[in-house]
Amino acid sequence: VSDKGMPAALFMTVVISVMRARATADLIGRPEEILRQINELLIPQNAMCQFVTMFLGILDVRTGTLVYADGGHNHPFLERAGDTPKMMAFSGGIALGIMSGAEYECQTLQLQPGDILFLYTDGVTDSIAADESFYGDDRLQRELTAIPADASAADWVDASMRSVFKFAEGHAQADDITVLALRILPPTA
């Protein structure tokens, strides 16, 4: 959410409520439509001209199929089994709450056993060091690449958070810092 403090917290409460109301069973495979509806519902309630970015993914845990749509959020990193993490490339949509009539594109990604999906907020890449430098996407990619190939999703979260907090030592945290790692495990017998 744009802004800080109570106004941002109140706007986020509205966003969560609207998202819960729109993310219904009839739209389970349509993240682009969920984002479109959230956007349209936020605009009349947005007198302070705030906005929110959102990556909305719906994962079928049986098949590993992820359908997703992007509302201006940081692009996740994907590490395919046996490869290095790469930032996902897709056409991103506009942040929600800004422009009526915005359209969002549905994308599909087939995840395989061993793949890791890493999502994060801009508080990670916008973290500031004591020398006023930013953490950035390149540093995040280097840190993720250094994580051992057999590491768990929890290891990815721990390693990335340690890296960000170490980098930002000596500077006040300016934004929320949230990460989520998802590893696709092989099917159980």
C-alpha cells in the first residue's frame, strides 16, 4: 500500500476486505478478473488517492499449475530445479486503486518438483543501508543464487531476511518487509 501509518493501514483493511469479497469460488481460476473487480471497487473509496500493488496467484497443489495476474507488484523470482533463480518476466498490470477500467492479464506457470517461487514486497529491495544505498533487485538475485540447491522454502525466507537486515543495519526500516518462498515437493507415494 502506498503511504505509511494509519491512512495506509486503513486502506489496506479496505483492500483485504474487498479482496476477500471478490475471491470467490466462481472466480477461482480468474485472478485477472479478481484484480479488475478489486480495482473498480477501490476507486470510489479512494479519496486520498492511495494505491496498492498486488501479485495474485492461485496454485493448484495437485498439479503444480499456478494462474496469476499482476497489479504492479515486484516480479517474483523463480528457480527451476537445477537452475539459478531468475526474476519472472511478464507484462505487469497497473497498481490497484489508480485508474478505472484497468485490465489485468492472466498468466499460467507450470511448477515442477524442485522449483522454488520467491515473492517479496518492495520493502526488501528498497531497504536502505547506513551509506544510503538501496538493497536492489541485483543484490536480491545474488543472495538467492547463493542459497544451496537443496535448501527448504524456510531456508530461503531465513537467508533473504538475514541478508536484508544485515544490509540495513544502522538505518531505520522505512517500509514493510515481507517474503514468501514456495518449494514444490515431489509427489509422495
